[in-house]
Amino acid sequence: MAGRAHPHHATPYRGRTEQRLVHQHVGLHGGGNLGTAQNPTKFTLAEHWNGTAWTVLGTPPTPGGTGLGAVYCTGPSACMAAGFASLNDGTGTQRTLAEQWNGTAWQRLATPTPGASGFLGGVACTSAAACIGVGGHETPGHFLVNLSEQWNGTGWKALAAPNPRGFGVSTMGGISCPAAAACMGVGSWTDPTGESSFNLAESWNGTSWTILRTPDPGSDNNELFGVSCTSPSNCMAVGDFIGIGNGMTLAESWNGTSWKVVKTPRP
């Protein structure tokens, strides 16, 4: 089916132009953050689309700067948003953040932050009681390492997520779950110097995460931002890489066995 342009719909304005809406799923909600002209501290932002217009929804207050960077809805009254919440104590420390929409209001949920600081950059759900979030958290030996957390309808718990051998920093920011026991997470990792970055893809089988080999077309900078899967053996991930001194669009496909680069148009 031929693609078509999507119309832009006006959204309510709250504060300065720093505000963003990020990662809309199912056409129901957008999540993001906003600031005010007087105070650049970020606050969570959620807006609802009713088919005609966007309206701002109230979100729970937090003590410091916060942001929701991803949202997934399995129904009109079942959405999960993920992001970060700062402690506002002058240390720059932040905690993972998850908020749940029940059709009437957003509620903040308790989430673990395994290290001194952490965030959730992506979330995917197969039902209101089954979600997986991905992101990163600090450890004493590394600035950031992979983080994954699971929601079972009652609480969030941390899952072990492996990191590439010889890495400096590693995080996942995108995830897709075509089934409760089948998820694909994507992101990037760097060498110990931080000078080179490489694509990262990990698969979840309901029990553990496994790192998958991914091609890196760029000489020293590669990153996957988002992924969508129609089945455990059919995924498409997108991102960018540096080629001949310029940033290039990147797409890679998963066939259940391996990842390969898919050619994309270059403006």
C-alpha cells in the first residue's frame, strides 16, 4: 500500500518551546516533558487525542525535573509511560519513572533503579498487566549500563540485561514486544574510550535477554533508536550512522536469525 502524508494536529501550548511529545502509540496519548519561561525544570506531560483535538492530561507531580519519553497503550483505558525523575538535590541523580493511565487519571508506579542513577527510554506492553521497559543505569565501574524492567500488573522488577564485551557505555532506548515472551530491544554501546559507538540489539524470550549480532555500517558512530516487530522473526529497527563525515539514515531488518542493513533514501 502506498504511503501517505500524515496531517499535523495542533497541540495545547504549555510553557516554552522546549516542550516535546515523544513516542505516541495506538493514537491515544503522547508523552513528553515541558518547561516554563521562568523555570527550565522539566515536568511530565501527557496529552490525549479524541479524533478531533488534543487535550492536556494531569500527571502526578514529582520533586525534581522529570520527563516521559515513551508510552504504549493496549486499550483506551490502559497505557504505560516511561522516563526519568530527578531528585532535585543538586547531584543530578535521577530515578526510573513509570506512570499508568487507567482511562481517568495517570498514576505514578514504584520502579527500581539498580544503580545510583537511571532512566527508562522505551516501553512496550502486550496487555495492561504485561510490559517491558528498557533504558540504562549507572554502576561504579561504568557510567551507564543496560537496564530492563518488567511490569506484571502489580509491580515493576529489574531484569538482568547483558552488556557487550569490552564496552564503555551501553543503553537501550527502543523496544517492541510482539508477544509476552518475545521482545526486541535496541540501542547502542561505546568502546571504553567513548570515541566509537556500535549498534545494539537484544532479544527477550520471556526468561532472559540475549545480545544479537548487528551490522555497523558507520566507521565509528552507529546507533539504533527505535524498533517495531510484527512477529518474533520480523523486526525493523531505525537509527543513524556517520559515513564520510555526515550523518546517514539507518534501517536494519531482523528475520529471526540475523540482522541486515536495509537501504534507505538519502536526502
